Amino acid sequence: MKILTTVKEVREYVKEARMQGKTVGLVPTMGYLHEGHGSLVKKSVEECDVTVVSIFVNPTQFAPNEDFDAYPRDLEHDVKLLTECGADVVFHPEASEMYFPDATTTIVPDVLSKNLCGKSRPIHFGGVCTVVGKLFNIVTPDKAFFGQKDAQQLAIIKRMVRDLNFGVEIVGCPIIREEDGLAKSSRNTYLNPDERQAALCLSQSVKLGKEMAQAGEKNTKVILDAMIAHIEKEPLAKIDYVQSVDAITMQDVEEITGETLFAMAVYIGKTRLIDNFIV
Ligand code: AMP
């Protein structure tokens, strides 16, 4: 597996692969990889001849009060995991390689980014779209792989690709969980043992809501109230949001008629965790 740090090196690698008639898959990540990331990489390895994984803690998607500096980083561990998963290239640029100091052009997603996480993280999805758009232009992948764990991100990226005619197919991949149900996340590492236990209220409420929907409950308020009541039983948990939205438009829905996303962000202590399910 090659570790590349410059845009030029990646372009040359991809050009060479293309000359050999190979297809290219991209898995964008912020590193500190776990099996959730690994599942995306394995899917790309299955579906594409060459897999490029980017590891870049993107400063522009963090607000000043967020955890950019504290975000966990461990390249050695990541390289080991990616080698085992069969990735071909790690693209690990410095911020100065990705951003010109006088850059003035960004991608700003509109209405899809105003709800859910976008409400409490107003600059987040602009940063995500800009960096993912740049990665698409640098790597020119045939397919790019994103986790359903970040459901709003996946919806926004799909819309960006459609709206701006990026020539890439977006593949959504299921949420990978710990054995006890907690969705795997690089941020789980922030949790102390009590918080780790408390964090189970997210996946438990996902399970509860899913069961209610599968049993035929169509009124989303009934489902959300039950999910919220479950989370509120946990003293270490503080809800940012628990909402039901149309899975494509990210607009609130009160009745399950089409594909509906139930999504939540919950603080466990100082750590903000997310989880979701779609019915
Ligand atoms: P991140 O490094 O957190 O930016 O995540 C990189 C990619 O991995 C995103 O597409 C995430 O949705 C995906 N991902 C993160 N955690 C999981 C998980 N537990 N299951 C599936 N995909 C995940």
C-alpha cells in the first residue's frame, strides 16, 4: 500500500491506473479508523480495481468551539488496518496541501444542511462538501463510499453529486456497531467507562424506534416520544436533537409515508454522538 501526501502524486497514481483500464474507488475519512471505515474500504476493494482512502482531519468542517485539535489521530494504526482491508493508496495530505491560503471558492449545500446536525453545526456541511468535492476532483473516482452512520452527510453528498454533475457513483454502506449496539465512531474514544455505558441509550432508542415503526406505528411523534423518553432516563445524556425527516429532502415528517430517517445527536458528557435508522 502506498502512502501519498501530495495532490500531484495522487493524480499521477490515478492516471497510471486509468491507463491500465482500472476503475478507482475512493473512501474519504478523517482517520483513527475502525471497522466501520474498514467496511467501506472492503466494499470499495470488492467493487473497484484500485481503492484510495483519504485520511484528512478537515479543519473547515469544525467550528472554533469543536474538537478539531482533540480529534484522535493514529496514522500507524490506520495504515495497518487499511493494509489488512486491501486498500491500495492512502492519501494523507497536510492542510496546506489541500487549501490555498487565499482560497475563495467553496461548496455550500443549501436546504438539506439546515436541519438535524446542520442546525447545531451551521458551517459543518459546507466544509464537508468543499473537501469532498476537492477529493472528487483530485482522485476522480468511479465510485465513492460513505457510511449511513452519517445519514445527513450521505444525503447531502448524493445531492451535491447530482446538482454539480460530478461523474462519481455514491455508494451508501450500513452502520457498523459494537457488539452491544453502540455505533462505531472515532469519537467513542473520548468516552470514559461510565459514559461508554451511558452511550448505549442511543442505539437502544434506535432499536426501540425501529421496532415500533416495523410494528406498524406511522405517527412519528409517538415513536420519537418513546425514543426521547428512553434517552432521558440516562442522566449522563443530553439530547441535541431526535427527529424524523424525509430520507431524501431532510425535511421534518410527522407520518411515515415514504422512506423516513429517524436521526439523533446526543451529548454523553462532552462527547456528541450520532445514530439513526431508516424505515
Ligand atoms: P469519519 O472518519 O468519521 O469522517 O468517517 C468516514 C466515513 O466512514 C464516513 O462516510 C462515515 O459515515 C463512515 N463511518 C464512520 N463510522 C461508521 C460506522 N460505524 N459504520 C459505517 N460507516 C461509518
